[in-house]
Amino acid sequence: MKKATLAVAVLAASTSAAWAQSSVTLYGILDAAVRYTTNNNGAQKQLVPGGMSESRLGINVTEDMGGGLKALANMEHRLNSDNGSAAATDFWRQAWVGVQSNEFGQVRLGRQYNVLFDLYTSTYASFRYSPYIEQFKPEIGLSAGARQSNMVKYLAQAGNIYGEIQVSAGEGTSPADKSIGGLLRYNDGTFGFGGAYLQVTDLLGKKVKATTIGGSYTSGPLYVNLSWGQNKFDAGGQLGGAFTGALIKGYNGLPVLNAAANDVKKRDMIMAGFTYQLTPQLNLGGQYWHAQQTHYTPALANTKSKGDYFAFVADYAFSKRTDAYLEADYTKHKGAVAFSNGATKRGGTMVGVRHRF
């Protein structure tokens, strides 16, 4: 009996020691805002599930295996804070496992953010305190879906230089899940700049080739950014509508833009903006996006459609975790592209609260 008790005690001690090398972190964001939108089949008033950030619940796992090696895992679910439903058909918007070496970098396997999204949000994000506005994020529309499934990603850093390479096999039924690409960036805390390329192949073998390059400057309370992005679509592909839909936030599953917007041969976008920390609690920011699009349809072959997008945000931090914000945005289209109701202009404003944990 004493021997059995001693064995159980030794096992418990060794188990506790092993667990002491691991950490499991629960994190999340809850964000909700009251939004008013013009020219959306009349004026629309609604509670939107995430104004500045999409609400989420995630789990990060890290295990120190010794010898400079760590095991990593992440699962992240996105949800609608207005009614508690899932924000997408894929319950886990991220789900990956990986290994990190102090000497050789990191390898991740599973569904995760792609290199375009990583560069946009880390190196020349629209706002210093929030990478983008969830309800108004034209630049994310050029990030080729932002995530891919079945991905193998390699990440490495040497001093101020950081790089990623991704390959996803496209084993499933999604037309956006076969990809290859990479990014390279430099950041010394003041200057940040980089570029990325990603090629996505749909189920018909048609390709979308996406490129972005840009930079940012940070000095005390001031942050400024400038970047360019481009998507080139093969004729007859499946992803023109899917990637176009991400340009403008939609509601209730209804189309936001007209059919001509989905007929895209090439789309270019330039974006520039700033954030200024007026006080320790108050941040002010503005962003401008200009997009140009060419078409495949013969009747539109000589038409160059354009879009201008503006946004302004005032964000007040009550604490390190909780902030309130006031946002205003404006969209204007020219050429063949318009909103689904035929309007070419639309304005919006919202007031919201966000809590991070």
C-alpha cells in the first residue's frame, strides 16, 4: 500500500512538473456598435456585431519542450455579438498546430491567416491601435480571403527582418484554399516596410495573383501608413465575386455591390492614413483608400471603374482592455461598379464599445 501511494505521488509530481512547462491562454474580444447607414434601400439603423473588431474567443497553447523548442497551438472562433450566432460557416476560423525553434523559426500546420493579411495588419495597418475597421475595411478585400485551410506556413526572424512562406494544398471544396506565397518585412520600431505575394488557384484551375507593398512610420504619438495592393484574376474564375464581396461589409447575406463589381480583371488599391494619440486615452485616426478596376465583359472592356473610401475614428480608452469609439465613413463609386440598389454613394457612422480579455 505504501509503495502504491509513493508511486502515485511520484506520478503526480512528474505530471505537475510537465504541466508547469506549458501554458494555455484563453483570450477574446467582445465588440458591438450602433450603426447608421445611408442609401441602403433607404437609411438603415442597426446594432452591428463588431464595429472596430469582430468578436472572437480563442485559445493559445504553448509548451516548452526544452532545448530551444516549443510546441504551439491555436484555435479561434468568431461570433456575432448581437445574437450569439457563429460569424461564419467554419466554426474555427483558425485551427493550427506548430513547432518553434529558437534557431530555425516556426512551422504551423492548419487553417490560419495568409501572408497578405499578416503584412497588411502588422506592417502598415490602417490604425495604430486597431489594424482595421471591421465594418469598413476595403484593404482586407485585397487579402485573398485573409485565411486558407490546409496550410503549411514557415515563419522566421533575424533581427529586424521577418519573413513567411505559405503553401496550402486545396484539398477541400473551397475555391480559395490552394495557395502559395510569401512575405518579407523590416521593422525597427520607427520605420516598417515590406511586400508580399500570394497566388490562389480555384477549383477550375483559374488563378488570382495578389501583390502588396508599403510601409509605415511611427514617432511618439504619430503613426502614418502608405501602401499599394493589386489583385489579378484569370478569366472565368470562381473568386471574383468572393473577393469582391470583402471590399464592403454586407448584412443579412444580401449582395452589397452590383454584378459588374464581380466582373473583375484587375483591381488596384492605394491606401494612406494616420493615427495621432492626442492624450493617453484618446486616439484620432483617418484613412483613405482609392481603388481602380478593369473588366472582362466586352461591353465594359474599355471601362475603368473607381472607388473612393474615407473613414475617421475617435477612440477613447477607459482602461487597457475597454474602449469606446465613434466612427464615420463614406464611399463613392464611378464607372460600372455601384451598390446593389444602384446607388453610387453611401455614408455610415457608428458608436460602439469594445472589450478585450
